[in-house]
Amino acid sequence: MGIVKIDDELHAEARRASAVMCRSINAQAEFWMTIGRLAEANPTLSFNEIVRRRYEAAQPRPVAA
């Protein structure tokens, strides 16, 4: 874990978004950074597609019998 310095306006935006999305400020900033990193790595994907893929990847996999 480390400290990331951001300007006051961006911090206020993260605080506002975190309240709406029911996340902590740190979790909101982490979400934005993760989505931004994935968007840079996959410039042809939309925000919704990136989120959908992350959601699908987080689903538990069925156990084979």
C-alpha cells in the first residue's frame, strides 16, 4: 500500500462518487484507476464492456463433479 497524491478537486469528485456508489474513497479511487488502466490497455472496449468482463471474471466457477 502506498500514498497517491491527487489534487483537491479530484479528491472531492472521488468523495462524491464514493457516496453514490457506496464505496470508500480509497475503493472509488482504486476502481477508477483499475478501469483507466484496463481502458488504456484495451482502447477498443467501452466502459460497459470492461465492467462486464470484470464482473464475469469475478463469478465463481462451477466445480466439476
